[in-house]
Amino acid sequence: MNKPLIPAQRRERIREYLELHRIVRIDDLSKMLDTSEATIRRDLERLEKQGYLERTHGGAILSQRINLEQDYAQRAQRAPDEKRWIGASAASMIENGDIVFINSGTTTTEIIRHIPANPNITVITNNLIAALEVGAVDFELILLGGTYQPVSNSVGGRFAIENLGNIYADKIFIGVDGISIKYGCTFPTSAEAEVVQRMMERTRGPIIVVADHTKWGMVSNFEVPHIDQIDRLITDDGLDENARAALIDHSVEVFIASNSTE
């Protein structure tokens, strides 16, 4: 009969498992470590207090920090198919006559690529890639002025915020750097967070977050919006079932995009 692990050993095994898989279930840990689910819950609670993980329904996710903004080109290489599917799904939710806000980011660029030809759709964005890469569009595209942010190819600052004060939108699509139940939607820079916050304040309809499954559990510096402010999340089928359940518990509609939505 194997000798039971002491608490420190159990927690080290949990950390090792999370480093490899990023997501863990309580029942799987209970079997793997040959201990009760109540004991596993106490271990997860201890590790959460240490900032190592975030507990979810029936398990936990690895809590990963993003302190610095990553280059746009680097971000574009991660999960490109999923971002394209998400972009197509989000674009399908834009209706005739809509005025929409779309912030900067690789996933939000895919939304703009997929917006159907319609002169009665207006898109307001701080995403300069929308103009540089998307090319000719068959809808009205308004670029915010402001201070250039070279890493993200976007604009922010006081001028962008003031411009947004003159517009109301019907809905907003927000690309984020990280999302979790505990920390909400986060960005590495205050400039982007401030633009998103102002866009939300000027939106009369739903707040829609677009994020592929790799963003789940990622945490950066500035939280906007909180989980309870989100109406919908458009993601891909790589998102863990426990994550979906936790989001639904917070009244977030979860839409799963796939290649069939293109």
C-alpha cells in the first residue's frame, strides 16, 4: 500500500499537473492522489490564496499573468483558425442599421473582416489594423483619433476618449488579453482599458466579449469589464465545460464558434 502524500507533496503534484494541462478537475485529482475530494478542495483553496490558480466549478485553472503588452504580429499567430471563426460568428450578430464599437486586437480584426456589405452598418474602432489590413469595406468605418500605440497598432488617450463622448453605439465587441471569473476581462495597458471603458459607457445594447479558449485563465493589469457586466462571450469549443458553466452562472451567454460559422 502506498504511503499517503503529505499536504506539501499533494500541492506540488497539483501544481505540476496544472503546469502541464492548465485545467484540472477535482474528481480527477482525487483519483490521481488517492485522497478525498474535500481534501482536494482545501488544497485548491490554499493554492488559490497563494495566487497560483483560480477555482472553478468542480476544479481549477492555472492563473497566468500577462504584465507586458505583446506585439500584434505575435498575437496574430496564436489560434488563427479559432479567431477567424469567432470573428465570423460575431459579425453575424451585427444587424442592419447597427452602430457598433470594436476595440483593437487580433480577434476583433477578424470581426471587421467578416462584416457583410451593408451601407447601413457603422463601425467605430481604435483598431488601426482595420484600415491597414482589411482594405476596402462596404460599410461605414470610422477610426478614432488619439495617441498612437505602436505595439497594438491602435490609438488611445484623451483625444480618443473625448471623441467617444459624441457617439452612442447599439452594441460593443471587446477583444481581451485575458478572462477569468475572479479577475474579469483584463488588458496590459491602461490606454486600451480606458478606451474600452468609455465605449461600454456609450453602448446602449449588449456587451459582447470575443476570446479564444487560450485567453481563459490569463490575467493582466487592468480589468474592464467585470464578468457580471458581460452579456455574451463568443469563444471556441476548446473552452472547458467547467468554465462554460461558471460563465452561465454569472448570466453570461456563451456562444461557441466553429468553422461552420464562416
